Amino acid sequence: MWAVLWAAVRSKAPYVTFPVAFVVGLVGSQLEWFLRGDPPPTAQEEKSISEQREDRKLQEIVGEDVTKVVSLKDKLEFAPRAVLNRNRPEKS
């Protein structure tokens, strides 16, 4: 008789386990919401790192004249000194 009972319990276990797990998860979720308060803003509401960086750069250049740049002809060095001038004589 025990073998038949255990076989029935094993075969019906998913039908019993899922509702129990669902109720435990629901109660845990509601308890967590009650203890923590409002949930944090979702990822859709927050700005990404690249958007925050773009906004910061735009705020930095608001008061500057972006048309005033140094000409490439006026620049003597295009790369750091240690990279390209290692084997060349110094420029006058």
C-alpha cells in the first residue's frame, strides 16, 4: 500500500509543488514590497551611461564658441612625444 501511495505522490508532485511555490513567491514579493517601499525606477526610466555622458558634454560646451579650434597646421605634434619622436632629431 505504501508503494502505491508513494507512486501517486511522485506522479502528482508537480501539480502540488507549483501552486505552493507560486503562493510562497507571491507572499515573499508582497512582503519585500511592504518592507522596502516604492520600487526603484526601472531601466527604461533611467538614462544610460552614454546618454548621461552626452548630456554632460553638452552642458560643458553651452557657453563656449565651438568654431574656434586650433588648426592642424599650427600643431607640431599629432601624437605623444614618446611614440613618434623616439628615433627622429628634435624639431627646431
